[in-house]
Amino acid sequence: MVLASGGGTNLQAILDQLHGQGEVEVVGVGSDKPGAYALERAVAAKVPTAVFPRDEFDDREARDSAMADWIQSTGAELVALAGYMQLVSPLFVERFRGRIINVHPALLPSFPGLDAIGQALEHGVKVTGVTVHFVDEGTDTGPVIIQRAVEIPANWDRDELETAIHAVEHQIYPEAIGMIARGEVRIAEDEPRKVIVEQRFGK
Amino acid sequence: MVLASGGGTNLQAILDQLHGQGEVEVVGVGSDKPGAYALERAVAAKVPTAVFPRDEFDDREARDSAMADWIQSTGAELVALAGYMQLVSPLFVERFRGRIINVHPALLPSFPGLDAIGQALEHGVKVTGVTVHFVDEGTDTGPVIIQRAVEIPANWDRDELETAIHAVEHQIYPEAIGMIARGEVRIAEDEPRKVIVEQRFGK
């Protein structure tokens, strides 16, 4: 299950690299935005879609509850946020505890929240990167699954950095989902922040 | 000028890679700890030393003021903190504004303050690194000069990570000092957090 609000380039990477190739099936694409281009990508890949706009529900909890019911009905084992611009409510996190992941365009805990690339440029860092992490109740605070660094050369503008960051997202997000599908990823029993990755096959 | 409180391995890297080789001269080594091994390294390299223990002065400001006078008397153009475990006071920062640098064992702004390596392990990150930055009034908040990432393989213990981090420190701290000595480093005029590095010669 992939949730997306926007163009869906991470969804496309997942569809291209994983969907229907044996280990992973994308059983649905959900969105809060009826016009999200991600939904068109899903349709083109013959993946079921559903839309849960905030203004059609009394509150965020009601929306997330309906969305959770739909996700459960698809038999999804993992919920991958991919440019999903809504905070998920605590009840949603609780229902899929340890089975919701997100990709964030920074090396967390640096630059959580919105516009991480802009934050990194503003702060003047020379290295940033991408983090795939489990989602918990906080904003980009959950346990880290994979991180990859991206150096910022002196002469880069924002566009060049965005391109590089997105390329890394499109590489490591499918990689992380594949590892989870193969059962290679678990949270350490006595250290809830520590994710143990034991690669068995593949890359 | 190098200030150190401990074993002085970063001082040694600076002495070995830069001192007396044309571009950089270490004109003194100061410490807050009379027994710091860094002082012995300085003596062995025939570099003048001075010690400013906190308990020989009325307060931190008085200590830093005496230390600043001594530094100025040596003709030092740059003050490099190297395992110097005291916060420098605002008056010290003001006297050497833009001429004090520090090396920190994390990719700032992640994990500022004490035991950055322990913080990174506790947080469960998969990538950390080293930052060389200008010192301002905050704790590890000044503008970033160089950063380098260090991946944390799944099977590493703390010792292995420390060894890798320190190896990177011993590489990029002398590198940064060399770049500053050659005039390749400046803070952008309109963006006080942005450090522009224009390498002219060398590595």
C-alpha cells in the first residue's frame, strides 16, 4: 500500500522496481488529494486507488479511520508514505504500528518536517541525504531503516540538489521495501530505536 | 593556535600534516588541563604551550580573557579547538570572530554537544560523520566549513565507529585548516550561515 499526495515519483520507482516482480505487490494507492498525479500512475499500473479528502470527513481521525479500514480490506502488509503530505493520526499509527514507513529528504534527525532540502541549504550544510524510517507519532522521528548521504558541491543550486536527493530516494526506498518484504528488517527487542537489517539476498 | 583538553590526536594530525611545511605554523598549544597529553605532543614538536585552569581564575570570563591575551601575543591568525572540552565564552568568540574553528564527531545539526558518537548510536542512525565548523556563541551551531559522512555498518560496535570517525577527523581537520591558510574559505556576505570554499591548490 502506497499513500501519496503529489506527483508520485517515489510510487513510480516502487512500481517500476518492485511491483509484480515476485516479492512485492502494490495492493493499492491512497491519497488525500483527488487530483494527485500519483493516482494516474496507479491506474496506469492497474493498481486500485482510493481518495480520502480531509473535507469529506468530520476530522482527521475520521478520515484516517476510513483510510485504515480501506487499507486493511486490501490485505496490505506495509504502508509506504510517498510524498503523502498529511500527518497521520496516532490511531492510524497504532493500527499499523511497525508497518508504516516514510522516505525523508534529509539525514534525520537533521531537518525534520517540511522542506527539508530548503532547510539544509539554509543551514549551509555540506552533506545531506535521504532517510527511510518507520513512522511513529512524531514528525519524522521514527526508527531509521536506511540512510544515504549526498554531498553538496560548492556550485550546486537548489534544483541540482533536489535532483540528486530524489534520485537517491528512488533508489533506497524500493531497496528498503524489498528488504522488509524479504523479512530482513526488524526492530531490536531491547532498543526500540535500533533497526537491525540483515540482508539475505539481492543487492 | 590549537586548544586541547585531552590526548590531542587531532593536534597530532595537524602537527604531522601541516606544521612547518610552509602554509601553516602552529604558534602555540593552550589547554585548560595541566596534565593534558596534548601539551606533551606540543613540547615534542617544540611548540610553546600555556595552561589556563578554570580554578586559577575568578570565573570563565577571566580565564578566557587571559587565554585570549596569550593567544593574541603569539600572533595566531586562527584558533583551532581540538578536543577542547570547555565552552568558550562570548567575549572570547567576539575577540576572534570568524577565526575560531572546531571539529565535531557528527553531521551537524544532528547530535550537537557531548558524546555525539553515543548520541548517534542511541538514535539508531545508519549514517553519521564529521563536521568542521566556525565557532559561534552556541553549542556546535556555527557555520559549516566541511562535512564528511561515515556509514555505520550493521555489525559495528562503538569502538569501530569511534575509530572510523576519528580517522575522518584527522583527515578533514588539517584539510580545513590548510584551506583557510590558503584563503580559500569565506563566509557568504549576505548569508552568514553559508561558507564558500574555493579550492585553489592542493587536494
